[in-house]
Amino acid sequence: MSRHTAIALVPRPDSVTPLPGHFTLDALTGVRAGPGADAAADLLREALAPATGLPLPPRSDGRVVFLLDPALGGLGAEGYGLTVSTEAVVLRAARPEGLLRGVQTLRQLLPAEALAGSTHRGSAWTLPCLRITDRPRFAWRGAMLDVARHFQPAAYVSRFVDLLALHKLNVLHLHLTDDQGWRMPVAAYPRLTEVGGRRAESAADGLSHAGAYTRAELADLVAYAARRGVAVVPEIEMPGHARAALAAYPHLGNRPGTRLETWTRWGVCENVFGVHDEVLDFCRTVLDEVTDVFPAPYVHLGGDECPRTEWEACPARRGPAGAGGRARPAPRPGRFMRTVSAHLTSLGRRPLGWTETGTELPAAFTVLPWRDPEHGRGAALRGHDVIMAPFRSTYLDYPQSADPGEPRGQDGVLDLRGVYDNDPAPAHWEPEAAGRVLGTQAQLWTEYARTPAELEYLAFPRLCALAETAWSAHRDWPAFLHRLDRHRTRLAALGVRSRSPHTVPAP
Ligand code: ACM
């Protein structure tokens, strides 16, 4: 029996029909890409080259065939059909994005060594014969990477994009700014990265930490991700979580005479942007540069955890006195977000924001409810598009078990099952609420995760579970665990140290 008899794809495809036999890729195998299908063929070639050394040259009689086929339009923008026979591999999709998803399926169908970063000449590069029809349940399937708390170099972020793409995740939400660090270069405000890009210590290890991207690195990352069908969605936090910016430019805050350091603690910082014209101009200038670098239709504007303490304490910031000579009430974060998002909309982009209650952001915002999932339902019923990000099932910085050997994280536990069992649009929701759910994403906050190895240990295998909740309409925990065993050999070939699911308490 071939070792491929059990087909163990993650996330689970919509429909798989195993067939007898296998197809072997060898040094003579050519690839025929129909019109519009070259990018997917190039991706397969690039992905397989390091381990297999196979040239997979373009050939009009190639037996690996990539075709755009409008007849598959019923599978949506990312659906695809794949047939592997002993004679040929035929991948078809209505759109190039579907072919890119199919390439990831092909990578997973090969022996795990095909994913390795260096040559494995001894392996036979066989694929099991089968028929697959596949399409995602949700259009937004993502992961947020917090590069503000601990910076990760662009080369690592590219690897992270590869890992997302392998799981058919299509959004990298890059959390570029926070109290603890500002990583996005802005020509008009160089101190953002010079001063806001470094801090004296982190809660993780008490060590100083620094880093920022160049514009060219970010542009390269965007292009690299696009070739894999992954959109990079930038986040610039406002009006709270702004302490790094205030360390660089104190006049943007509420205590212009006070010198602030980039924050060394973690939590909710009471220093926030002021609400005055200079700040709004600053936000507009930053967003002009952000939208120059990042072509994604969405920009995340933060919006979470903004204490009003400084605004309350600072009557000068409240504008002229209102009727009866009484000071106007302090502004609300929602007003700030409305003003800034109007600029973003004028640039042709759409605002995203964290929501704590589902009610605080203007209707133009697509919201990410991060506290109670029911806030997502309420926001959807009020007309927001929603991306589900509740901490109890998507925050991968919580330890994966109560085992004291787990790395330090937030207080609490989020185990693999807790991620897997989360339905982004639960069956009990009204159809009009469920219909507003664009999808879901994982959150990797990094106050305690410093290195790629630490990040990947948190992410895997929980990100595999999240990918399945986002892609697949089917849910079967025992079958997932079974597939995951094989999938972890792929992760191991990629050099990812993932936590064993067998240490998860039995359900
Ligand atoms: C958040 O966890 N403050 C989005």
C-alpha cells in the first residue's frame, strides 16, 4: 500500500475522491500553463525547487497542466478542481487565486520532504491519484502578526507568509505600531522609527529591543505575499496604543511638555494621541504613506483600548466652551476614528477596527470583535462587516496548555480544540448576521514571543486548526487530529517546531 493512501490535507478540502495509482514528477516532467496560469506554475516551480531540484520546465505537451477555466466559476474566486491520474496532473480554477490554492494542495500531496529547504535527492516525488473539488467557506482567512512588541525582520515575515499560504490563509495582518514599537517608516516623521522603533526593555526578558522596516522591504514583502495570493493588511494603531509615536513626537499627545519613553510595559497605556489638528494631519500623512506601500483594499486603524483619562483631564483639548459656559465633554474615540477613516475612504481604502462592544465604530468600519463573539453578531446586525477575532479562540499568545513547561504567555489557556471548535458564524446566528461574517483570523501578540522559533511554537499547530475553521465547511475533530499527525511531518520538513496535539487532554 502506498504511503499516500491516507490523504491528509490541512485544511480539509470540500471533496476528495481517491483513485488508484500515482503520478510521479521527475526531471523530464514539463508544465503546461494556459493563458493567465503562469503565476501558479511559477509558484509550484519555486516552491519545489529547493527540495526536489526538479526543473518543471514550461512545455506545450507538459503533463502537469494549469488552466483558467470559467466553467469552475461556481467554486468562487478561490475554488479549484484538481485531477491527478497516472498520466497527468490537471489543476483548473476560474481565477488565478484558485490556482494558487491548488498549488498548496499539490505541495501537501507530495511526500513531506518536498517542503524541505534543501535537497532530498533520494525521494520519489509521487502524488496519489485523486479528484478534488475545493472552495473556501470564508473569503477572509488570516493571521495577525504583532511586529510592534517584538520586531521580526522582513525575511522572517516572508517565511511566515509561506506558512500562511501553505494553509490557504490569504491575509497577513501586520500590526506595525503600538505602545512598545513603531516599525513603519514615514518619511515626514523619521523619529517614529528612530525613537519609537526602540525600547529599553520588554516584559519578556528585560532586554532592550529595536527594529524597523525600510519601505523597500515592505514593498518586497507585499509583492512576495501577492505571488502567494496573500494580502498584507497594515495596521496603524490610533488613538490609543500610541506611546511609541508619542515618545518620538510628544506634541502629538496630551502632555506636550512631558518626555515619554517607548513603553517598556504591557497592557493598556493611558498616554494616547491628542485630538487636535496636528494629530489629524499626522494621521493623514501616515496613511498617505501606508497606502502608497500597501495596496490592500483595507487598512486597520486600531481603535481598541483607548483610555479617555488624558482627554478628560485636559480641558484645553476640548475645544471652546459649550452653551452655558461649561466645557464640552471630552471627545470619544469613535469621533476620532470617524475623522481619520474619512481620509482613508477618500484614498479609496476601507477601514478596519478592533471592537470591544460592537457599537463604538462608525458603520464604514469592518470590525474585528476581540472580546465576546456575540459582539460580532450585534455589529453584523447593525450593518458592519465582521472578521471574527475573539480572544478565547483566536489569540495564539495564550499558552496551549496549563503545563508549566509551556512558554510564558497571557494568563489563561487556549488549547487546540478551543481553536478548532470555534465557528466564525455559528448556526444559531441570524442569517443576516452570519452573512456579514467575512471570515476569521488568528492573533499572534508578541510581548513574550521574541524569536521566530517562539512564534512558530505558539502558532503551530493551532494555526492549522484556525485555517480549517476558516476554509472548511466540515468539522470533524478526530479526523482533523489524524490528518494533523501527517501534516506535522510537513511542518517538521519546513523546520517548524510544532506542539504535539497528543498532549492535548482527551475531549
Ligand atoms: C486587543 O487585544 N486589544 C485587540
